[in-house]
Amino acid sequence: MPKFLPFSVMKLRRARNSTSGVKAFSLVEMLVVMVILVILLIAAAPMFLKTSARARQTSREIVKGHLMRARSHSIATGGTTAVIFPDYAAEAGVAGKMLGIAEVVWKTDATGSGKSAYRVTNVLQRWEKLPGQVMFLNQRITGNGKATIMEETEKLATTVNKKSVTGTFIVFSSSGEIIYPADKAIEITMGAANIVNGAVVATEKTGNATSYDLLQVNRLTGRARLIENQ
């Protein structure tokens, strides 16, 4: 008389039989997979570079557009208008990443210190973020020996996304000329970077040098032109 095994025992035996036939990957198969991955990475590299170049080009146009809009607003209203660059103390995604336009006035500190400075009276438009990983860079990151707008010591206090921030700035007068920063070259540097533990770290390099675009702003016209491209 045939013996009938319990269903659970039969299932366990089938599982053992099926697993006993499984083979591990051979060394040749592993090498083939690695070669394929390397080929895919090499093929994707030009696309990544094109994407990075597009982000930097778009960032340049954003900056140029903000400068022209701020200048036009000053001429139209007869007031002073600033382009603001939030400093690295702001939160991630804002610090060194955004820029905005605001009406400003020259005021004396109401606390009695007698110190005068620019104050924001009205933010004119939504803050705009630079695309990709592009950020505004300072001289320490680029290592080119040229001070940028991010090195300016005077700061404007304002709000971004309902949070208080301070930022460096460029001010246009009612005639359309830049009156701050005064008596110096106005240069804006941008490149791919991240903020790591409170420090800005470049993420794109050419050899051992940081990759960046350097714009120089004409004080009379507010126009920015590319003078360095690493």
C-alpha cells in the first residue's frame, strides 16, 4: 500500500530540489556585467556634461534678466532697486542658490547708533532659484584671486519663504547706474556646488580646478558679460 506524505513535507522536498539546482554567478559573468556598466557610464558622461553646461548657461541668463529688470524698475519709479543674493548662512536650497529683486531705501538706524544702511521696503517678485547644482561661489571656492559679490560685507535683511535671511546685493539708482557696491569691479561667479556641514564644496572640476563662470557687471548699464569660463 503506497504511503502518502503530508503536503507540507512534499512542499519542503520540492523546495530543496529546486534550490539545489541554483548556480552562483561565475567570474566571467561578473566581469561581463562590470564591462557593461563601464560602457553605460562612459556613454552617459557627455549627456551629464551637456546638462551641466545648460544649467550654467541658464543661470547666466537668470542673473542678466534680474539685473535688467531691477535697472528698469529704478528708472521707471525714480527709486532705488536691489538684486539680492542670499548668503551661505541661509537654509539649504536658499543659501547661494536664489536671487530676488526688491525696492530699497537708504535709512539711518532707528536705535540711535547713527549707522546708515540700505533697507528693503518691498520685495518685487518671487525669488528665483538657479537650476541644477549651480550656486553663487566666492573667491575661496574658485581660487582665482578675484573677489565676487558673495564677498561683500554689507548685507540686506529680508525674507525668503517667510523666513528671515541676509544677503549681499547690487543697488541701481533712478538713473539706471549701479551705486552699490561702489568704486570696485562687480563680479558674479557661479558653478556647481553643495553645502556640506556648513561649508560650500564645489562638485564640478576641470582637472584640479573648480569649474565656474565669471560674470562682470557694467556699472553704467547693468549689463553682465562672461569674462571667464572654466
